Amino acid sequence: MRKIIALAAALLAAAPLAASAADSMSYTWVEGGWTQQQISNPGSNPKLDGGYIRGSFAIAEQVYVFGGYSTTSKTYHLEDDIGAFRLKNTLEQPELGIGYHMPLTDRLDFTADAAWTRINNEVKFDDGVETDTVKFHTNAGRGSLGLRGKPSRATEAWLKAGYIDGSDMDGVWIGTVGGQVSFTRNWGIVGEVQYYDDVTQYSVGVRASF
């Protein structure tokens, strides 16, 4: 994780040194794709797979609003002395927030954002005869500071560090590193890694910028 962050920081620092002019970075976009959450627990490291959609909309020259929704799940097929049963764990995370960006150079922006997020955790039991569902949820607030830059005309990279705290969770630091490769002015492939507490979330998707 430290090597990835160091690489992203190096790319951002090198951005002003590029010789050719680049298009400005857009803060109005929509994207969607695949996501996976890896949870580190004593004795197990479950991976929950799913999808996500999110977007951002510029409401002023340096202000934007954003939102997103992701859902991941994993099904366990288990057996005990009574018989076989199935457990399905589903995590859903909607998010809404507002952000601010300030240009540091033609290719590098400082960013700051704050968001509300809700973590819905559902575990469903099914043994073929009866089912039972247990649900937990946490409302949390998150704030982040970061850098977003263009190492070249066709690439972007961003790095954010922040803090998240919620009603049923201890406050923890959160880090995000990501990048985009653009194929046209409007379309690109994005990848991102986010880490907090014992959760690492990977996302790969397609972004349309306007």
C-alpha cells in the first residue's frame, strides 16, 4: 500500500514538468463497474464482490457535489451436526458529499471533500427449511484532503487521506489512491484502491466525463 501511494505521489509531483499542454480535469462525470471488499479478520480474509455506480457534478467553478452506491456480497456454504446451510453476507454503501478544488498548477489540483455515508451489513441464513436475516447499519461522516493531477494528456492520478467516524464504529484514518486512462475526451478506464481499518476496497470501472 505504501509503495502504491508513493508512486501516485511521484506521478502527481511530476505533472507540472510535462512539456505539452493538457485538457483541464473535469469535475462532472459518471462511472460504474466492478468492486471488491477484502476484510481482514483473525483466521479469515473474506472477499465480497459486487458493483458500484457514482458520479460528480460541478455546481460552481471550484465546488462540486458527488454521490455513489456500492453493493458487494459473499455466500458461504457450510455444514454442522444438524445439516447443510447457507450464509449470505451483503454490504451496501450509499454516499453523498460536497467537495472543493483549487488549482496549484495547470496539471495539479488540491482537493477537499466531506461526505455522509451509510454502511448496511446484512447476513441471511437459509437451511432450505427456514430463513432468518440479521441487519446492522452505521451512519458515518468522512472528510478528506488530497491531490488530483494529470501526468499526461491521457492519464490522471489522485491521492486522498482522510478520517471517517460513525455512530457504531470507532474513528479511523482512510486512504485512497486511484487513476484514469482516457481513450477519448469523454471516456476512460478508472481504477481505485481505498483502505480503512481492516477493509481494503478495489474498484475498476468506466468513466464518462463531461
